[in-house]
Amino acid sequence: MVRVTGCPARYDADLGYWVVDDPAQVRAVMLDPATFRPDNAVLAHTPLSVKALRVLSAVGFALPPTLANNAGESHRAIRAAVARFFSPARVAAVEPLTRSLLTSRVTVASERLAAGELVDLVEAIAAEPPALVVLHLLGLSDVPLAELKAWSLDSLELFWGCPDEDRQLELAHSAAEFYGWLRSRTTAARRAGGEDLFSVLVGLGLSDEEVCAVGYFLLIAGQETTTQLISTAFHLAATGGAASVEEVLAEASSVPTWRRVTAAAVAVGDVELPAGAPVLLGLSGHGGPADLAFGVGVHRCLGAGLARLETRVALECASDLLSAVRLVEEPPMIDLLSFRAPKRLLVTALLTCTDTL
């Protein structure tokens, strides 16, 4: 459901952010990165405990400004290097691979449903194809897929969730494991070179910490958010909701918000925000265009075209399946500050007339 607040900015004491939902104001904020800086884009929403910080520190965990959190001069070169992996031509070229990966999984899921099984559409169809496609685009054939999916969900919860100290410690160990893998992969790229993501970043003269920072969030954002977008699209399609990728993006994107922080006192509409004010921007569900879900300006999502293609193909491949199933439960949700999608979509086949005879 589209929500329009009519208020240019309001302070949400529970969240601790100035919330801006009006699409025109959101666009204006994102087009002014000098005033509304991205410095807080990837900071932990819930402050990390000393124990969690120690776990991260033990592996040299660091996320210096690179892409989403970079307002400096280095941003342009890093973004340009990464953008080449996601050029329109390269994205178009992976449609056959995307379709093949999704078709095979839809076929298996359909067979299981026909046999009377309950099927989780997230695990069975949506989970793996976006990861396999983006790893292909990035020239990476050595990423452990199951681990990447687990690392991704854990890191999103660590940085955008509200975990208690015990849960933070679990998530920190996962993030540290991922970061350790990134460190090893960066070292290998320095030794061997090549044309994959890590080799290109090393070739830019980036430090190990900068290479790892790019890899950390690109390997998550490049696939997990699309898995979540596909899962949301499946949920809506199976329940008679949004029928197209553009409707899903406009109404219920898997990345419904993003963060900024004011560099100085500034007015949003007729509301005065102080310097250093954390701002939460509503990207979806507030009457704005679908394209706003990917942001605008110099920090716009580099994978927008890929996410659209993969979700469109997923809906095309699963169209018949989605019209012949029903949910067996209200889906449990991934519900984080900036990420929202079904965690599981457990379905069963609809009964037909012949089934009842």
C-alpha cells in the first residue's frame, strides 16, 4: 500500500532518525551529497558491543569509504571501475544464463509441488540464481555459495538490524569469517592478477582494506537484495498483488530505505534539520517512481539494470507456478532498517477439480 505522509521530514525518536518519505524531497536529498553525506550509509544501526568489536578487530575488519559511504575524490574512480562489470551490454548478455538457472529451479519446484510436497519458493528458486549471475559477471568462480548466502544475511542483520549482544557476537563471528575470506582473496589477486573484481580493484592502487570494503558490500548487495526482491515479487504475485517488477519496486522494494547524515544545518521543506542529523530516506511505498528504489545521483545502485532483469525473468519463468499455489503460512519476514522481504515462502499446490474426484 502506498503511504504519503504530507510531511517533508519528521523525527522518529524510536529509530533515532529524521525520516524523509516524500519522493521529491528524497530525490533532492540524494542529489545533494555535499549537504546530505553518505558517511553513515553502512554504519551499524545498533551500536556494536565490545565483544563484537573485538571479534571484528581480530581480523582487521575495516570499511573505509569506497562506494555507498564515500563522498570523497576516490569515489569516482572506484565506481567507474566497478560499473564496467555492470554495463548494459554485459547485463543483457547474462539473460540466457539467468533464464536457465531460474527455469531449472522452477521445474524442480513444480515437480515437488505436483508430488504433494510443501516448497519454500525463496530457498528453491530465489536464493541462488542472483548470486551465480553476479559472480559470473564479476569473474569470480571461487566464492563458496552457501557460505556467501549465510554471510550476507548475517551481515545485513549485524549492520541494519537490532540484535542483542549475544546475537551480535554470533553475527560478528560470521562477518569476521567473511572478511577473512575477502582478505585471502585480495592477497591472491595481488599475487596472480587477472580481470576479476579483486584484480581490477588491486590494479586501481586501492589498499587491502579498501578492496575488502568494496568486496564486502558488493558481494552482498549484488545478489542478496535481488534474492529479496524476487521473493517479494513472488509473494505479491502469489497473493494477487503487484504484477510487474516496476510495481514491486514502487510499492515494496527489498531496499525500502537508505541513510544520509547532514553536513550542516539544512531545511527539508519547511523543517529545519541540525548539523549531524541522521536521515532515513523512504525509497519505496510512498507514491514515488519505481526508479527511486535504486537511488539517484552519484550513489545510485550500480546493479539496478541487473536486478530488474533478474526479477523480470524470475516472474516470467515462475508465472504458471505462482498461479497454481497458495501460501500455507504468513511469511516470516526479514525486517531490518533498510531491508525487507519474505524470509520464507512456503507454498502448496492448489487443488484442481480432478484432485477432488
